[in-house]
Amino acid sequence: MFLFANVLGIFVFIAIAVLFSRDKKNIQWRSVGIVLAIELVLAWFFTQFKAGQVAVQGAADGFNWLVSVASQGIAFALPEWLTSNHGGPNFVTSALLPILLVVPLFDILTYIGILPWLIKWIGKALTFVTGQPKFEAFFSIEMMFLGNTEVLAVSKSQLDHMSASRNFTLAMMSMSCVTSAIIGAYTQMVPGKYVLTAIPLNILGAIVITSILNPNKVSPEDDIIVNINEKGTKKEPFFSFLGDSILGAGKLILIITATVIAFVSLAALINQLFSLTGLHWLTLENIFGVIMFPFAWLLGFNVHDAFQLAQFMGTKLVTNEFVVMGEVSKSIMASKGLFANEHARIVLTVFLTSFANFGTIGMIIGAFKGLVNKEKNDYISARVPYMLLSGILVSLLSAATAGLFVW
């Protein structure tokens, strides 16, 4: 029964996208079908085949190794921070401070040309196999490494060249990415092998959902990549570049820390205000649980487990993934309670591994406002609900395809 619900969920999530499609007649079903098939095959490969499991576990171990290396720098500068939490590291030291190593590392790989080369050829392969427009395929790979606002910032020339509708597709896709710089933080809080499984599934899911919600016919003359790597520009001196990268990593840590503190505090405040009504069942978690319950049930759970999962899913959408990861980290890593079930572990981890939340909408709109003309920005800003819908559907689709093979 639960397997049937999981399979049904995939069709329901696609059907919801079709229901809200802005141009049902021009949905390229062949391309959608190919990308969805690839997503299912990848989920199967990563969860059921030894080679796939070794690959994702190896990648997760690599990020965990980076975090352990970063802890040496933390121990030198702030040794008491590593032992103040009852003998163990706290959220900032275990999840966030390692970003000071990971961000510069990926920036160095970009500076010397390795990441741009990988992005270019993986994007070309994705275009060839799926039939997607060149830049949309390129963008889906690039945002995995750079993050949503960063990849938009380096794509200004392309955004100017593209129509408002295609810009809107990129805005929707940006809701479903993560940046490699914080994968190490995720792998300290939830199972790393599932985090690494989620990333390619989100890329493909973003293509599937946005191709249905916002179909675009792209003519051959418009299907080009416009100077996306800024090849004509002079490179900044390395140590100046590295200094900017480290400062950027520091700002990222402050932003995440401030956001998590603010959202957790606001959620606690709202629950306290709700308690004044005398209705002790009236909490944000229960409200989210009711809203997301049907979708959680379609991921293959009984009623009780689905409601628990729905609370976490809803909290993530309103706050961010770090808030929920911090809440479930001990239970999910120890396989306790709801998370004694491996299906629950992979489904929630995959669902959480994206930037799909209300806060991300503001970041994306702000990025577009500084990059495109008023007409294109207004076009995107007027369709914000579609951006949130896209992010939710991609997260659900990725969770459903991953969970389909793990019970």
C-alpha cells in the first residue's frame, strides 16, 4: 500500500504541475519524459547498486573529511567552541565554520578553470540527452556548484539576451538548488549519502517541473550561451581573489546564523502567542502538518508518520532547511523514532536538501532586480507563487523518486 502511494505521489506531483501550467499545449512531453526517466534511473542507481552507493558515500565522506580538516583551524582559533556543548561541537562549529574552508576551495577550483570546465561539458551532455535549451541545461548544472544568487550574478549577459519568460524559468529553477559550499554543513547534520543523492535529483526535477509549469519554445537562433564565463575579462590577482572569497564565506556564515536564530525565535514567539488562545494543539508545527499532510502521505507513510513528516516539511518551507536539520539531526543520525525507518530518513533528507523556502524568494527577486530591466523583473515578481510552487514540487518529486527504492 505504501509503495503504491509513493508511486501515485510521483504522478500526482506531475499532475499538479500540469494543472498550474501556464501553457499546457506547448509542454514538451518527450523531453519531460526523458528527464523524469533519467531521474528515476539515477535514484535507483544511487540507492540500489553498489557502485552508486559507493559513489555517493565516497562524495559524502569527502565533504566530511573537508569538515574534519576545517576543524583544525577552528581548534586553533576557538578551541573552547569545540568542547562547550557538553563535550561536543555546537551547530556553528560543526556545520557553519567549516564553510570558511569549503567556499574558498570551490572558488579556487573556479579560478583555475576546473569547475567551469566541468559545468560546461556536463551541461552540454544534459542538453544532448534531454533536448532542453542549452542555457537552461547549463544553468541547472552551474547553480549546483555556485548557488542561486551567485550563478545569476555571473549570468547577466545571458539574462539580458533571454526573454522574460525564460528568465522566469531560471527564477523557478533557482528555488531548487543548493550550493556546494554548504554541502559539508548538511552532511554533519543528516545522512551525507542522501544529501549527495538529492543534488542531481533536484537538478533533473527542476527541469521537469519548470518545463511543465512554464514551457518555452526556443528558436535555434536564441538557443545560445552568451559569454557566460566572462572569458574576455582580466583575472583578479589570486590573493586578492582569495581574500574576497574568505570574506564572502564569513558573510555567508553570519547570514545563516542570523537567519536560523531569527526564524527559530519567531516560530517560538508565534507558538507562545497561539498558546494564549488556550488551544494547546494550535502550533505552527500542527498547522504545517495539516497543510502538508496529503503530500507527505503520498510519499509512502502511514497517517501518524505522514503527519510528523509534514510538520518538518512545512517548517522547512517557512523557515529554512537548517532549522529542521538542527531539530531532527540527533534522531535521524541515530535512526531513532520516526527515523528508525530508512524510508523516512531518505525522504526527509532529500526534501530538506534545497533552498526552497519563502526567504529564498526574496533573495532571487533581489538578484534579478539588480541584473535585468524593470520589465523582466516585474514579470518575475508578479509570479512569485509559481516560484514557491516550483520549489515545493521539485522537493516532493525528488523525495518521492529517492524514497521509491528505499524501504
